[in-house]
Amino acid sequence: MTIQTIATQPFLDQKPGTSGLRKQVQVFQKPHYLQNFVQAIFDSLEGYQGQTLVVGGDGRYYNREAIQIILKMAAANGFGRVLVGRGGILSTPAASCVIRKYGAFGGIILSASHNPGGPDGDFGIKYNISNGGPAPEKVTEAIYARSKTIDRYLVLDAPDIDLDKTGILTLGEMTVEVIDSVSDYAQLMESLFDFDRIRELLTSGRFRMCMDSLHAVTGPYAHRIFEQQLGAPAGTVQNGVPLEDFGGGHPDPNLVYAHDLVEVLYGDNAPDFGAASDGDGDRNMVLGRRFFVTPSDSLAILAANAKLVPGYRNGLAGIARSMPTSQAPDRVAAQLGIDCYETPTGWKFFGNLLDADRATLCGEESFGTGSNHIREKDGLWAVLFWLNILAVRQQPVEEIVREHWKTYGRNYYSRHDYEGVDSDRANTMMTNLRSLAPTLKGKTFGNYTVEYGDDFSYTDPVDGSVSQKQGIRIGFTDGSRVVFRLSGTGTQGATVRVYLESYEPDPAKQDQDPQVALADLIAIAEEVAQLRATTGMDKPTVIT
Ligand code: G1P
Ligand code: ZN
């Protein structure tokens, strides 16, 4: 087996977004495209010779081919060992777990998360560092810079390896260990949650749950953990076989894309608890019987109940949430006397806070919740956390949420997405908002008076790094907010995200439809951003 040096030319569009490089499959299939990016990753790292790399993905179309390429490139570039999930499967949280557990130098995760898969869908690749978390901006910037000058990559001339049997193989000088995709992750979950109590709940005959894996990566994990280890009846996990195109669906666990689950939970004879996860297993949606828990509330409720869960019994160091996430967790943090950090969108910003033990729980409004157990958000972890709370409190989901609102007030919350917007128009809108926002201070819109308007900038309290232009915020004197951002994960045109939040302390007024409760703020968002004119749409494409 010889190491080949292949001459190549840079592609100029390999800038990692919110979560790695995401493009349509066809783009990744262009000759040298994937190889260039992988080599750009390796070239911007130092000290990995002889070290361990973790590789795995969400099983989407092109996963297997990409893994064979990456293994041969890792061998040619001098890695000592690669740990790869069987069949090329590792959920994003499992990859983070494996990187940490085995002291790997880093990991490459192949996924475009919740974006559709298949030959006409999306593919993605991201690099995670030794703490198990997404590479911070200085690393992704170095990768991007290298991708613009790259002129060669290294690859071992070797046959493909068998990914479908666990065991130890060699590729040139490098060892390849094909590992069980689930075991390490399942063990970690067992160390955090009261499995005995959850098993009691799931086998009591008084409680039914339904988990929809949306034909994505969590299928094998959910089967093993819920059905085999925790005794839930067979059939609890639906759509549990990962498919390369996710069965043609959109593997995003929200009310729109996980509609089958929503119908079950809102139907006759609904189960007590429903959950779904996304393409790569890091997102979660949680439902009670005829009841939806917003991700922001979920984070707040997990924090408020953390003492009921063995892994968090000793209390929380702090909570971190992304800026557009509602301020519900802030109220819990205040009550607990701990810090609540507000970071830019994207899990990479939580890494330093978790490493420095400043935050224990983290979350984003986009159906992402997690903790210091790994350095990614974690869908099944959130589901298990809820199950642990339900097993201890023995109350329905809805009752737990309503009690929470009574104690802390309700943060009405919604996100309106306008997808597939012309990029130039979207950028112009953001530029206009950027200059308009600061001038709005003191201005009144109906009952709302603007307290501040800015473009969110974040200074990392651990390393002092500054991230600018993270979203336009318009904050009102009563704590309500409207936030505008452009998505950093889309692959076609621009996606405009509008985040809306208001606060209702009065329990008698906590029962409204969020779209009704937020109607005034929705109108203000239209007035300041001219969304209809900009997007050419009269309503958002997705409301969550
Ligand atoms: C979206 C979410 C963000 C999440 C990211 C990766 O990014 O909004 O919270 O971290 O996906 O799952 P966006 O498309 O908004 O840049
Ligand atoms: Zn994801």
C-alpha cells in the first residue's frame, strides 16, 4: 500500500457554517471536493501523528463512500488509529462520547443534521476537537483558509475496508477499530440516569411512550436503550431503521416535520409521552399527551428538576443558552442562584463554558439540549432526562410544565422561518436592520417600547474571543424580544429566522396559543423588517 500525493485545486466555497461544511450531495461528489476539505482539516491541525481519530456519521447517502475516503486519508496523513462506528454509524452525541472516552485527538462527523438526505439531499462534514465538541471558530477559520490554498492531498492506495463487522483491522500503518455504534453511549446514559426507576415506569402498564427516530441515526440507539435496556414494549420506537434518504422525510423533530408523531400524541388514546430526534441524533422534541414542550421551556424545566436525576443531583454550575433561545432558563438560574450565559447560535459556543465548568446544562431553541456529559447537544439524553423526571414526579408532562409556568411565569415563544429566500435580498434586509436597530431605542410600537436594538456580539468569558454579527436583537422594556438571523446551515438560498418572545407572569393568562400571544410582536417584526416584501412570501414556511 503506497501513499499517493494527488494534485488538486482549491474550491472556494468550503467555509464551514454553524455546524461544519454542508452542501448538496452532488457537490460533495465532485472529484476532489471531499478530499480537499478533509486534507484542509488535517493540514490545519498539529500533533496528530500516531494519535486516534474518531469517524462516523448519521448513515445518510454518501456516508459509506466518504468514510472509506477519510480512512485512507487518515492513514496517509499519519494518524495511528481510527475508531469508526459499525456500518459507518455514529450519532453526533455518540461520536462526542467516544472521542472523550478514548482520549481521541479529534473526530470527523459526517452529517447534515436535520437536512434531508438521499442523492438529491444534503451531506455534511465537521471536525470535532479532543474535548468532543465542534471545532471552535479559530479552528474552522484555519480549515477554511487552508481550503483556499490547498494544492495536494494524501491518500493511501488501499482497498475499502469492511465496515460492517466490529473488530480491529489495519490500513497501512494505521489501526482501524470498527466499534459497536451504541455501547459506549448507552453506558454513559446509564451512568447519568436512574435506569431502574425509568424501567419501572416503562413496564408499569400505566405509562406509554412513543419514540420516532424518523428513519435516522437514533434508531439503533433508541431500540437498544428504550426497548432492550429499559423494557419498553417492542414498537415503542418507530421508524427505527436508519435509511440513506430517511425514508424521503425531513429528519427534523419539530411539529411540522415530525407530524406522524404529533398525530399520535394528539390523537385518540394518545400515549403519555412522545419524543423524536433528528438525522444525526443531537436534537429532540418532547411531547406530552396533546401537549408540546417548547425547547426553551424544556431546558428551563430540566434545570429546575435536575436534582431528581442522579447525574445532576449535586446541582448545576450554571446554565447556558443561545441568544435566540427564550429567557425561561434565566429565571430558573436566578432562582437557583447560578449564572446563565447567553451565547451565539451553535453548539460550539458552549464548549468553553462546559470545559471550564461554568455551565452544566445548555440548550438552544432549535430543539437542542445537552449537558457537560459530552460536548454536543444530545437528543436521547434529553428524552431520558424527561423520563427520569416523569418517573420520579409521577405527573403528566402537561402538569409539570404548567406548574413550572406558575412558579416562573411563561415565556411565550415562537420561531418563524422563511426558507429559500433570495440571498441578496436577505442580506440587504439584515444590513438595513443592522443600521436601523440602534435607532429604535425609546420608540413605541403599540404597547411595546424598545429598550435596546443591536447586533449581538459575544465575548467568550473563558478565552476572551469575540464573535460579532450574531443576530439583530430588538428588546422591549417588558423583556419581550424580536430577533432576526440568517441561518448558517441552509444550503439553498437564504433562510431568514425571526425569533419572538414575550413574558406572561399571570397564571390566568398562560393558556394562549403562542401565535396569538405573540401577535403584536409578529406585527412589529413585519413593520421593522418588511418580511413580506423581502421574502416575497405572505407567511413563514415553517413555524416552530
Ligand atoms: C441551526 C439552529 C442552531 C443549531 C444548528 C445546528 O442553525 O438554529 O441553533 O445549533 O442549526 O443544529 P442555523 O441554521 O440557524 O444557523
Ligand atoms: Zn442534528
